[in-house]
Amino acid sequence: MEVEFPAVSNVDGYKGASDLYIDANIQLAIAAGKQLSEVTGKRVHLLLPDEVEYKRAVDMFKAALDTAEGTVTMGHFREGRQSLLGAFSSLLGGGGGGGSDPAAAAQKADIFIALNASTVELSDLETYVNETANERPVVTWNMELDTLRSDLGLLGFPPKDLQHRFLCTFKPVFYIRQRDYSKSVAVAPFIINYSGALFREYPGPWQVMLRQDNGVYACVAEDAIRRYNLGEFKEELMQAMGLNTEGEGSTMAFLRRGYKTSTWWEDDVDKEQSSAWRS
């Protein structure tokens, strides 16, 4: 499952201070884990990308984890595997550090929440899901998967096949992705800025939301079957704003839209092992 929403108001996770975004994400995940445990009675295990981030988070949020009384625990993608940091700590007689054994907590968990991963760490998440989580639910929490997908296939990053066999299996159950656009016009004010959000709350439809002048979002289009791709989302916003003035098939329409109006992962339908991420 995929959960995506702005963790920090008015701050993009990849433009603002990284620590602000990371810490807010952990804090929200702990709160969600507690509420999920209270409602369902299940144990929740939070997953950080590596041991260094895990130890930092445990130290910083120890009080919040203690109040969960074991119903919300924390670990990382490589828990249970010997790391250089763990070996060095053991050699110095300091043990593994970071409190209780995260691998042992993972065995007792019913639900996993993965957060704050970068593209290069997605392979570790896939290994963890296959070898440790197995059939238990895994939630990606504010990981901006669309941003991470764009790096796949580049030098030094995992191949695009990671999307086709793994990332495509995550169904968006709560999704808010804000986008800002602008269009030049021939009359004053010459530049018109507009923004909106792609929204979905499972099992409801995908909705294109236009941000109005008062800051309130209004639904201008919806689809109960499939998610809007990048180009379709923008076109719906432009149509709602009355900015879709170029004739269909005209040269100006082509120059504005460009040759490609969708991303490679939106186009690779026939290569995917699952269509869950689209539904």
C-alpha cells in the first residue's frame, strides 16, 4: 500500500531542509502506527533505510516509542544482516546499540511502514519485503514514489525493472500530490499561475483537485477506474481554468504539450507484473 501526503505544510520534501522533512515523517508515522494499533490491535514496525538513520531516530523519538509500549517498534531495511557499523560496535564492546533488537521486533509485527528511503535504497526494501515481511502488509509512507521512479535506469541507480516487478504492486490507499503550473498568455497579466492536487482515498475514485483563490480545493474531474497520468492531470486543470485555448491537433497545441505527455513508467503497461499502482 502507498500513503502519500504533504508531511510538512507548504514545504516540498525535496526542496525544504531534509531533516525537517525526515523528522516530521517519522513523527507522523509513529502517530499513525499508534492509532492503527489501537484500532486493529496489531503491532506496527517502522522501517528506516539504514542502521545509521535507525539509530538516530531511536535516540530522537525514544520517548514516543516508549509510550507505545511495544505496539509500535522501529527497525531498518537491513536489520538482521551484519553491518560494518554493527560489527565495529560489537568489537568495541558496545553491542548493537539502539535499544532492543529490531529484527526480533520485526518477527512479531503485523504491519510494516517504510519511510524516508531514496531511490538507491529501494532494492533493500524489495529484499526486505520478500525475505522478512513475506505476506504481511507493507506501507510506503510519504516516500514520493513518483519522484523515486524517475531515477530508475540512470547510472548508479536500480534498473527500471524494479518498477515493473516491485513498485507497481503498491496500491495508493491515501494519496495527495500537489503540482504547480503556469501558462503565458497574450494579454495582462501575461503569466497565469495555477495549481492543483491529484487526490485519492481508497476505495474512492481518483480526483483532480483545482486550488481556488481562497486556498480551497475543488474537484474538477474524477475517474473510478484508473489514475490520471501527468499530462492528463495538467489538461484537466487547464480545461477547468479555461486555459485550453489551442485548437486540438494544432501546431500551438503540440508545442505547448510537447512530444511526450506521460512518463516511461506510466507507458510501460505491458511490462508490469501488477496494475495495483494504477487502480
